[in-house]
Amino acid sequence: MKKQSASPVPTASELITERIAELGDWRGETLGRMRRLIQEADPEVVEEWKWMGTPVWSHDGILCTGESYKKAVKLTFLKGASLADPDHLFNASLDGNARRAIDIHEGEEVDASAFKALIRRAVELNRSTPSKSPKKPKS
């Protein structure tokens, strides 16, 4: 008797693509556009799927998450409070000590070049911030 092979586990990128397709409206289009801009700004970005269904983009640590709600697509930058935002893209979660977010509502567009510059600043911040993970002992 031949064993059936288990269906392959989808990658984070595949799950994000599925989420975008599932949304099937302006939210899917918006999340897909922002994903493309993230990838253009940082071709080495890593896509992850965390917290039971949240798209996450990382490079030397988490850059941002992408969540979809009924009336907004929210991009939350974990270290947003430490990022320069000369174009004033952050419009949500402005009171916290660490996070900042961009809420995009139906019909709104985020300036592509300003957003890509923000992603590049987030990458640089992650690279310059020491990791909080314990250091391995020298052999």
C-alpha cells in the first residue's frame, strides 16, 4: 500500500498571497500594493506569518506587520517611535513608546517614495540596534 504524501505546508509568502486574495476588495489591493513597495524598498525582506495569521515583514528584526480591518489596512512599525517620519506617514498608534502605525482607508493612497524611504530607515534602525537575544559564549 502506497502512503499518501502529506500536503506541503504553505510558506509565509504563500499565506500572505492567500490573505490578499481572500480579502478580494480594496483592502486586498491595498495590502498587495504595500507588500510590493516593501519588497521594492528592501529586496532582502523576509516575509513571516505570525500570531495566528498576521503578515509580518522582517530584516534583522521585525519591520512592520500588515493587518486588515473592516475600514482600514494597518501597517504597524514595531520601532516606529524611533523612526524619523518627515513625510508624516504615521497616523495611528501615536501615543506609544515604541510602535507607530499607518492606517489606510478606502480611497487613500500612501506616497510610494516616502513609504519606501520609511522602510529603508526601519531596516537601518534594525541593523544598528543590538539584538536582545543572549550572546553565544565564545569557544
